Amino acid sequence: MMRTTPIQLAAAIAACRMPLAEMRRSQNTSAGATLVGQNLGAKKPERAEKAVKIAGLYNMIFLGTLGLFFVIFAEPVISLFTNDPAIAPIGASCLRTVSYGFLFYAWGLVITQAFNGAGDTFTPTLINLFCFWLWEIPLAYLLSRHTSLGVRGAFFAITIAFSTLAVVSYSIFRRGKWKTTKV
């Protein structure tokens, strides 16, 4: 069983600050939710669905471009947060691994917020509970402690969990029950 060292933890923290900050800036998630609420209130569910898809596309372009930037320039980006030679390579590995999933994150964040815009807060709560608490955390533990991946297993778990969120959210979104919510 591998133990996480303070250096690995510091690297992960340094690496995760940038993508999380940029994901928060991805305002298309809120815009999609707002347009869902407005269009459902106007009894135009097809327009609400179209708005979500457009917001998702724009979010994928934004975060996909950003993710590509982070994959290519992981080392210089991490050097903005730390110059420690023990931390920087692990941080760059984390940033690169997490950034591979940005297209999925972009889509999943918009779709999940669309449920909120429809007035359904229960569905996103369940999706988040499953994808992050019941899937990402045990997966990170398993991959980092019981495989040869070590700390990189936790990084992969982040990407896998957010990708799972996108797939699960879209599967539920496609069923269309959210369109029947009274706003």
C-alpha cells in the first residue's frame, strides 16, 4: 500500500487550483441554467433544450481550449504556484491528467446546472453524491493505494469522476423528464 507524502499532497493542491478556478469562470453553466428556467417558464421546452446544447458547446470550446493549454504547458503553469523541484513534476502530472477531461467537465457542468435551472435540485444532488462521494473518493483510494499508479491514481480518479458525471447527466437529460418541471 502506497502512502501519500506531504510533497505529493502539495503538488496536487498546486495543480488543482488552476483548473478549479478556471472551471468556476466557465459561466456558460449558469447561462444554460438561466435559459432553461426562462424557457420552461415560457412553456418552450424545446428552446430550453437547445439553449443547454448551445451553452454546452460553448463551454466545451472554452474549457477544451483551456484544457489543451494546460496539457501542453503544464510545467510553466505549475511554476506559477511553486518552484520546488520535488513538487513541480507531480503538480504538472496532476494538471495534465485532470485537464484531459476538460471536454467532459464542460458538458457535464452545463447539463447538471440545467436541472437546477428547471427547478430540479434533487437530480444534481444525487448525481454529485454518486459521482464524487461514492465513486471518485473510493476510486482515488483504490487507484492510488492498490495499483502501481500511486498518487497519479488520485488524479485519474478526478478525470474519471467528472467524465462519469457528464455521461450520467446527459443520460438523464436525454430522458426529458426535466422538461415537465413547473417553473
